[in-house]
Amino acid sequence: MSLTDEAISRIRALVRSGDLPPGARLPPEHQLAAQLGVSRNPLREAVKALVVARVLDVRRG
């Protein structure tokens, strides 16, 4: 399993468990990467994939 796939599955698990409830903001990128045990690049790819899959909604600001 690639690091991106691992990050995707861990973020999905956070959403399913309620640790990331609907409408909640993700932790800062460096903090979430450390929490998931991946570098920032695979984390960014995972977030992009989850946005495409409509699991996450990106709002700037």
C-alpha cells in the first residue's frame, strides 16, 4: 500500500470514527502529516483524492 493510500484510509477512518465531524476543519498540514505518519506530499495527494471522492470539501480561508 502506498503512503498516499495509507493516508486516505486513515483520514477516512477519522471521518467514520467522528474524530473529524462534518464541517470540521482538518488540523494544520504539518500536524496532520505527523499524526498520520506520512510526509506532506502524500498527505496533499490524499486530500486531493478525497476531495474528488467527495469525502472532503476544500474551502480556502
